[in-house]
Amino acid sequence: MVARTTLISRRTAQKFRQAAISAAGSVRIKLLLFCCFVFTLTLLASRTPSFLGWGQQSVPLLDRTSRKGYTLLINTWKRYDLLKQSISHYSSCPRLDSIHIVWSEPDPPSDPLVKYLNQAVKSKAGNDRYIELAFDINKEDSLNNRFKEIKNPRTDAVFSIDDDIIFSCKSVEFAFSVWESAPDTMVGFVPRIHLINPSKENGYSYIYGGWWPVWWTGTYSMILSKASFFHMKYLRLYTNEMPTSLLEYVKRNRNCEDIAMSFLVANATGAPPIWAKGKIYEIGSTGISSLGGHSNKRTECVNRFVAEFGRMPLVPTTVKAVDSRGTWFW
């Protein structure tokens, strides 16, 4: 009889223990769900201020410097419709101060073209803002022309762009704010990388990597000047202090002036460039990069420039600048 009573007591205790464990587990689950709920509300509140009655307000960027705005330096060649479209678009960007069109054609710009562009700039800028528009006329056709020194520049910042691609003003203004925080480096939208050649095939120590190696590894060491910010002083350095043999090489091969500028900036700073996130809109269909053997020529350029500089100055990095105010996942 005593044994039976003891057995019943043990079973009762075991049931109480299981009930307690089940209750504790239920409390933990509820607590976890509650934490997830609170986290979700916090995230929504931080991402969508209007939920709390703040309205759709944009937080102004800090004015870190006393610089004015930036100079648009656009390279073009007999693509007048693209030039008109680009100038009309960028003239509406808030901090654009001046426009310099690199003109290397044998004939000067026509009066109708000049008139159209001036009217477009005036119309987009509005009555409360003046944007300088200038044609930098060159006597010879050379890719080095895009980096000729600008006399009496109005700004410290240069936004170098090709005539066949467009970025939103929001992206451009964001990249400019990134450049203001690091004005000695290059900041832009089109990253590339140099790769070490383990086989030393063709005697090359390095290989030029296009977009896919950057996408695969998340690493880059160059920002192409087809869409980048850099300091005005680098135009002077490129024009006056770049080795003559390197300038002649670029002129003769009609390629790699952008890589040469990346080498120059990296050699001067010892720092990597900065890739800024921005969506690219292609408005043209042809260019040097569409020609056969383009990557091989770029690989040859990288190795030639290493020989000219006496070392590899490019610095790889994995840093990417993203405007977190409009980004959910970063």
C-alpha cells in the first residue's frame, strides 16, 4: 500500500514538472515573439518617420566645407543629341556650379548647338542660380584632353562624366557629399579592379578586371573617370606632371586615360577610391569599351603604368558608400 502511494506521488510530481517546463517554454516563446514585435515597430518607426507624425522630411547633409559646388567636366565626340540630353539633365542638379565641355572635334561647336545648350542650362537652373557653361576647345584629338587643366576654376570638385551615361541628381549629390568627406580621393559609380597574374602569362604581372570580378569579390581598386568626383588639382597634375611617355602612350593607343588618372590619384594619396552606390542609365550604344580586345588592351595599360610609376600604387578596398536614408537593407 505504501509503495502504491509513493508511485502515485512520483507520477503526480512528474506531471507537475512537465507542466512547469511546458509553461516556461511557452513564456519564452511569447517573450521572443514580443521582442520581435518591438524590434519590427522600432525598425518601421526609424525608416518611416511619417508613422510618428514627422512627415516626409529630408535630413540635410552637413556642410563640412566652404566649397561652392562642383564642376561638370563632360567628354563628348559628335554625339550632339546625347550631349544635349546630358547637359539638360545635370543642369537641374542643385549644387552644380559650372559646366566644361571637352571639345576635340576638328570643327568648333556650331552656333545652334551653343545657343541650345545655353538656353537649356538657363531654363533648368532657374532665375536664382547662375551656371557657367564653357567649351574647352582643343586643337588635336586626344583622350588626354579630358584631363587638361582648367584655368581659373570656380570649384575644387570636378564631376567627370561621359556623354552617354546619366545618373540621377540624387545619386550625384550623394556622391558629392561623400567626396566632401574625403576630397583627396576619387569617388564614383563605376568600380574596376586590378588582379595579380599568378602565371605571368605574356609577361604581365597584373590583369585588368572589369565589372564581373568586382561583383564576384566585392573588391575594387579603381573608379573610372567616366562617372567620378575628384579634386581640381589632379587636372593640373595630370597635365603638367604626368610622365610625357605615359601621355604619349595614352594618345597613341586611344585608351586608358581613366586608368592613368586612377594611378595618379592613388600614387598621390596612398589610399583607395570610394565606390558610391548609384543606378546608371545608358543613353548611348557605342564606345571604346565595345571594341574587340578592349580588356587585353587595358591589361597592357595597367602593366605599362606600373613600369612607368615604378610600383603598383592602386589600393584594393571593399568599402561601398550607400545613402542609408533611403535604403532598407545595407
